[in-house]
Amino acid sequence: MLRLSRKNLLIALLALAWLVGMLLAYRWFETRYMRTFDERAAVFSGAELRLPEAIAGPGAIRLVHFWDPACPCNVGNQQHLAELVQRYAPQGVTFHVVQKPGGRGRLPPELAALQPIESMPGSADLPASPAVAIWDRQGRLAYFGPYSEGLVCNSSNSFIEPILEALAEGRTVDASNTLAVGCFCEWAQPSGG
């Protein structure tokens, strides 16, 4: 029969303890940061959404990011949003942010170029976040909805780049009502009955 020396037994126990520790750390990470993908659709309607008077009307193409600091779905699109700012701000697109009422948090430093909007007419009833609204140079709402469809958002599955490109070329875009399935968090407060 095989007898383990004290040294081998100690090494085996340390390896077992390390393995248990790694499994516990993975489980903690999974429950802390990974969420079950919610396959429910969100209907985005921009019928009531308006820019504040200070930035309304003809001017630059304006992109407004709707952000809830408590929403884990933001992590997936913040890098993409930073890439949009880097690519389109030099072309004259202005970037703004509306934070969910009552939300507490700050955007990462790479999104410092987003100009805060304290209140936006029609934003209280947004269906979900993260969301984006884009106004054309004439001040018309061209797009309102999610950054993309699905669990993650990046330039390969984004709705935003084609819209910004079309608007930059002077083409008309009218996609202010969209239906999408993605990683969303509730924006509007549920009404109590």
C-alpha cells in the first residue's frame, strides 16, 4: 500500500485548499458580476423625448447616453461608448449623458467628454437602460433605442455607427421607435397600484 510522507501530504492538502479557494472565488465572481441573460424585449419609443432648450434645434449631431450607475449592463457598453466618442467627437458629434434619477455613480474617466444633462423632457418614462438617442443636424430625433441587440455591445453588432455615418453624410434616418432584446435594466420606476 502506498504511504504518503508528511511532505507529500502537506503538498496535497495545500493543492486541495488552493483548488477549493479557486472554486469559491469563481463562484463569488459568477454571482457578483454575471447575471442570467434576460430574454425580454424592450420597446423604445421616442415620441415624448425632447432635447433641453439649451441644445435643441439645428446644430451638431447630438448623441445622448442614458445611464443607470447600478445597472451591470453598462459595463458591456462603456468601452464601446468610449470608442464612439474617440471616433466621432472630432467629426463634430456632441456627446451627452442623462443619469437615471436617484442614481449615484460616476462614469469612467474615458467618458469624461460626455456633457451631463440634468433633466430631459420625456426621459422619465424610458423603458430601460443603457439606451441612446441621436438627433440629426436639424434637431430631429433620428434614433432612440439600445446600442445593440444581445448580451454584449461592441462595434461589430452596434446600431450606432451606421446611424452616425448616415447622418454625417446628410442622409435622413428615422428610427425613433425600436424593439430589441438585450442586456437592459429597468429605468422607469414601477408604478404602485
